[in-house]
Amino acid sequence: MAKVRVHNISLSLDGYAAGPDQDLEHPLGVGGERLHEWVFATDFGRAMIGQPTGDDPGPALDNELLGTADDGVGATIMGRNMFGPVRGEWPDESWTGWWGEEPPYHHPVFVLTHHARPSLEMAGGTTFHFVTDGFESALRQALAAADGLDVRIGGGPSTIQQYVRAGLVDEMTVAIVPVLLGAGERLFDGVGTDALTAVSLQASPAVVHVRLARPAGA
């Protein structure tokens, strides 16, 4: 049976998954890029942004978990903030995401928004669909598009929270990063204590990876 998964979400010691004041200059919020330095210290992360690999592959555990996060995933859901910094009505259709002409997804991506926009087909098999009728509709569409494979909730924090609060996330992995942000978007605000249960913990030299799952029978 297809699962709904969240993978490798970076979380500061004080609970933030993004810094404050997200904009074009600071897409992860002010200071938020510190949450993801561990990713780009690995061969997987460097390859993702077209940088050379091989000299220092980074911690083996980090490389492994990053490299397998998309295994079995047939569609992704993300919030509008993750797609881009534009707010309100789309001023035009020139913004096509942070990723250039070939995004790293290679499957259908459903973007939660209040403002309609035609689907956007990109190189490499990624097509962005803009969903205006809510997160549950996005999940139905994503499950249909995934055709039996899993659906990944890509972020940002508020989008993940919607699905966790609704009891729709089967599995989540969080990378706890040893930094303090002091402000921003918290990942687990308002989620409750029984939505997910920690089932494993692994530490690399850079971060601690925690895997959570929906409790049996929930």
C-alpha cells in the first residue's frame, strides 16, 4: 500500500525548520541555510547542485539516507513557499522554481496555493501542478499520479504540519542539526504528542537522524 512520507527535514536544536523572513535573497529564511550545510557536505548534495564529487564524500550515513529518500516515490507535494517567493496573485508565469530548467524531482509535483496557474512541465520529467482546493485534494491527486508508489511531502514546515495534524503522514525522518536559529518556522507546533512516534535514531558526525512513524492503529 502506498505511503505518505517526509524525508530528511533539517531541524535546529530549538525546533525550527526554516529561519525568519523568507524572501528571494533568503529562500530558507535568515540563517536557514545553516540547517542544510550537512547536505552539501556530502557527495549526494554536491551532485544535486552540479558541484564536483569524490574528493570527500562526506559521512557515509548522511550520503546513504539522502540517496535513498526518493526510493519508491512517485509524486511530491509542496507548499507555495517552497516553490518560490512570490506572494498573492501570480504576477506572471516567469517563476519556475528554485531549481533551474531541470528540477530534481523527475515526477509530478503538486504545489499548494490559493491562486490558480496552469501546470508547468519541466525538463527531466518534473511537472508542477498548482492545487487551489486544499491539501487533501492535493494528496488525492498525488496518490493517483504516483500510481501505487509513495507520495513525499516535501515541505515547507507549515505544509508538513497540515498533513501530520490530519493523521496522514505514515513516516518521517528528521535531521537534527546542532545550531540555534532563535526564530523562524517551527516544524512541530500544534502537531500534538500522539501523531508520530520515534522508532529509530542514528548519529553521523554532522547530524542526528530520527525516524518517526504513525502509531499502529492510528
